[in-house]
Amino acid sequence: MIAQTALNYSALTIPLPEDLIYGVSPHPLACGLGLNIGAGQVFPEVNFTLPAMNIDEATWPEVVAHYDEMASQILRRAVSLGVPGIVLEFELLRR
């Protein structure tokens, strides 16, 4: 288990609405593979999950196949569109 510390804030990092710039953060987040969120470039985000199905040892190969197919199709489309990067968000499910 990862220990988390609660953070308390007393002020906004960017207090003035006119200083908000889409895609720019005072503290960009490096996600790996050269993807930096908040560094000035905006990336599309795709959220996906499984269809309604049981998740257990017997269906696990089908679960993996669904994720593989969804991610592969999304990435192929992203490449065809020439996006500079992409964020894939999916539910982490237990088996």
C-alpha cells in the first residue's frame, strides 16, 4: 500500500483567472515516455472500461483481450491523426 499525506492549501497556485492558460501548469507532471502534462502541450485523453462482464480466473483472458483491442484501436487512430501524445485512462479491475 502506498502511504499518502494529506495536503492543506491556503491559497490558489494561480489566483487570477486571466493567468490561467489551457495546458500550462506551474508544476507540470512527467508521465514517462516523454509525455509531460501541463508543460504547454495539450494531449487528448481517452477513458475506457470493459463491457459488463464477470471478472474471474476463467474470464481473465477475455478481459485482457478486450483491453488489448481497445488500446490498439485507439492508438492506431491516434497515429493516423498525428497526435503528439495521448493519455489512456482505464479502470484497474481486480480478478
